[in-house]
Amino acid sequence: FAWYPSQPHGPGLSWGTVVVAAVLAAAGEVFENVAGAAAAVRLGASRRSVILSLVGAFLGSLLGAGVASPVPILGWPVGAVLGGAVGAFLGATAGEVWKGRRRAEAVAVGKAAFTGRLLGTGGKLVAGAIMVLAIAVDAFVN
């Protein structure tokens, strides 16, 4: 749809809207990934814990989407979100235990990664909603 040349009175998207959507998509991805790590770092997470949190979130999202996919309509998106948050928790906790911290401290870092990942996903959802709104306005109003 974006590749069709805009006509003065026809449907189409302007390149400005395509660029805005691409920037918002990239910002949403960065925000989602950084939020979980930043929350864990506030509690003193190690670099190892942050990296394992990011890897765990990625793998957890894939696994969660796969496990929840039999549930109609909302199964895979909810599974991906919760799987990513659980993966961030497990990765951050494992990184801290591996580093030698006490379990209570490691679990606190994991909880922060879990919460941060969920908040990051919420921020990404907001970016997506703004993208949809911008594209709809450009396609149907302009």
C-alpha cells in the first residue's frame, strides 16, 4: 500500500507517514528491550544478568507464543507477552545466581526485569497504537 504512488485524490500513504511508522516501530522495540534491563540495573544487576534477561525474554516470547497458540484469538499474543516477561525474570535471576548473589537478591532483580519487561511491552503497544492512528489518518483523511 505504501509503494503505490500517492495521487491527489486517491488512496495511499505519504512517505512521511511511512518514515514516522518505521521510527515508531524501532523506538517501540528498543523501549521494550531496554525497559526490562533498566529496571534490573536499578537493583544492581550484573551485565551477565542483563544479557541473560534479554535472551530469556526473546526465547520466552517464542515459547510462550507457541504454548499458548491453541487458545483462540488472544492465545499467542498473551503467551508471547507473558512468556517474554517470565523469560526476562528467569534470565535475570539465573545471571545473578551464576554471579554468586544470594537467592533473595537474585529474585528481586528477576522481579524487576519481569516488571520492566511488562512496562516496556505496554510502551511498545502505545507506539503501535500511534502508528495505526497515523497511518489511518494519512490513508483515509488526507
